[in-house]
Amino acid sequence: MLVSAGHAFVAPQTYVVAVEDMRFSPATLKVKRGDRIVWINKDLFPHTVSADNHAFDSGSIAADASWSYVAGKAGTYPYGCRFHPTMHGSVTVR
């Protein structure tokens, strides 16, 4: 942690969400603005990471591929896979 003029700077973190067995793991995640989230598709077929409010959308993520997103605006963002409607997750940005 760097400290400058009484303010602490915490470097952005990277979080990994595994997409496998038709689910997001972890399904819920709390991050800070500037943190990066990487979704890795470990299934044998494509998935998407699509926010319900359209704040982000990965498009199709092929098997063994990944997609990342840098958290911007604070809020809670429920998301799912457009190809598999039973898959759900949520990112809370502080």
C-alpha cells in the first residue's frame, strides 16, 4: 500500500470467476472500482457474461477462453448467461 498526502492507495485486484458445470463460481463477488474480474470458461461449450442492466456483456466466450471486465461505477450488477438462462451471478462494486 502506498501512502501519499494522507491518502492510502491500494492497487487494483484481479478476481477470477470459473464458469464450469453450468454455473459461475463464485456466484457473488464484491469488488472495488478499478478491480478486474476475469471469467474463465472451463465448460466444453460457449457461455456469456451478460449484465441484466446491459452494463457489460462478454459476447460468446468459447470453451477454454476467458473474458475480463474492469469494474467502474459502484452498484450491484446481476448477470447471467444468455445461452443458459439458469446460470446467474452478481457483482457488487464498492
